[in-house]
Amino acid sequence: MKGNLLRTWALWVRGLILALLSVSLVALFTQYAHAQVRFAKTYGGSSAEHAYSVRQTSDGGYIVGGWISPVVATIDDVFLIKTDANGNVQWAKTYGGTGYDYANSVQQTSDGGYILAGETSSFGAGGRDVFLIKTNASGNVQWAKTYGGTGNDYAYSFQQTSDGGYILAGWINSFGAGSWDIFLVKTDANGNIGSCGIVGNASPTVTTPPVTVNTPSPSDSFLSLTLGSPSLTVTSPTLTVTAPCPLSDDNELGISESCKPVSGFITQYKGGIKVSGSGEFEVKVYNVSGVMVKSAKGKDEFKLELSRGVYFVEVISGDRVLREKVVIR
């Protein structure tokens, strides 16, 4: 008797849930069926303009990020447009250098400014690097950073974090376990990653392009939706985690396993470092802010003089890269 009551109660609850779900779906489709276009705008000129990200801003307007080609003598530049609540342009800016510069994501920051994440070949360590640009509320650059190595490194999503910094996600082949790896970067409010040599400073050229705004007349149509139940295959891949930018001091030099030499070696002495290797190689030295302070090319062995401080040393030999953190006392 008790079992029959429980089964009856379970069937009644399941029927109630299905009924509520059906009502919710009907209400949702009815809402979209009666949705109307509030406004539609096009923004552009004689160039090719592309938008990849849009967010509503605190004033009810919108911020649009993407890229434009060409502007002046550059190839492709980051493109940022600020509109009011009706899509009218308040201002527009481009940011870039002599290479390819793209914004894949944009967001308004807690101070009322904007942050853009994407990729650049105009600045950085080589190939394409992750590109992060911070502007004020008027689109003027406050700082710009690159993150990456000599390969190709991209950022496609980011978020301002509760401590005022930023978290970026993308993919990379400069570091990692091989081929393309997921790239996750956490920065402070100024785009820095502690004492990390993969961070570079960039100085993009800013222009204010003329933007032609048109108001097309799109036609409204009702959608015929088919609901399906796809069969998904779920796997649990085994991931290798590496740290191209070690932040802990596990020993005197703070060298993590992922940064230990695979060929050649770096030794420190009072007043500098000695770099030894086999054949020709290039050495780049970065300070704790990610600024390159010295670079040199040599063969087999040579010395570099450095003042007291903490540095990240990068040795490039062919397709092999060695990175170490050194402390000159």
C-alpha cells in the first residue's frame, strides 16, 4: 500500500514538472514570436570592418569591439565603437601598429573604462601574441600589454576579476605540452603577472576614423523551431599542465620544472650572468615588469653584465627556447 502511494505521488510530481515546463516553453516562444527589432545600424566606411564582441554599458549604450582594415598605412587594426542606447555613434577609435591587430572580446571595467583582448603581430615576442588594451571612458589608451612567446598565442575570452585584475583564456603554441594548448593568464589591475618574462609593453597608434552609419530595414519573420534531443559523447581527457610563467620561488633561482634547461645553461656571477650553449643562440633579458632590458646574440658562450635585481632570461637556439629566472645580488 505504501509503495503504491509513493509511486502515485512520484507520477503526480513528474506530471506537474512536465506541465510547468510546457507552460514555460510556450511562454518563451510566445515572447520571441512577438519580439520586434528596436533598431538596426551598420557602421563602416571604405574599409572592411568586423565586429566580434558587444556589451551593454552602464549608461544603457553599447561598446563594440573588432577590427578594421586598412587604416592609414597599417594592415589590420583593433576597432572600438561606443554608441548610445539607440545605436548612435558617440566615438570610435582604432589601435594598432604595422602588423595585424585584432580584438576578440571587449568589456566595460569597474572604473568606467574599457578592456579589449585579442591578438597582435605588431608587438610582442614574435609570431602573434595575446593583446590586452586598457582604455579610459573616452577610449584613450591607459596601458597595453602583450603575452606570449615566439609562436602564435591568442586570447578569445576574458573577465575582470573581483580583485580588479583580469583573467584571459585562449590558445597557444609558444609553450605547453605540444601543438596547441589552452592558455590561461591571470593579471593584476595593470596587466602584469608578477615577475614574468612573457609580458611585454605595447604602444599602439590610436586614430579616430570617420564612421558612416546607415539604418537598414530588416524584415521580421517567425521562426519554425524543431526541438531535438542530441546524443552527446562525454569524455574525460588527460591534460598536461605546464607553467610558462612560474610565480613561486621553490629555490634560490625560482626555476620551475617547466623552465629548467633542455640544452645549454645559465649561471650567475656577481654582476651578471654567463650563458653557455652549443652553436649560435640569442639571449633576451626581461625585468620584473616584463620589459626587455638587454638582448644579444652569441655563439657557444658569453657573459652579460646586469645590475642587482630579479630577471627572466630567455635563450633561443633554433626552435628550442630556454627560460630561467635569476637573482643578481
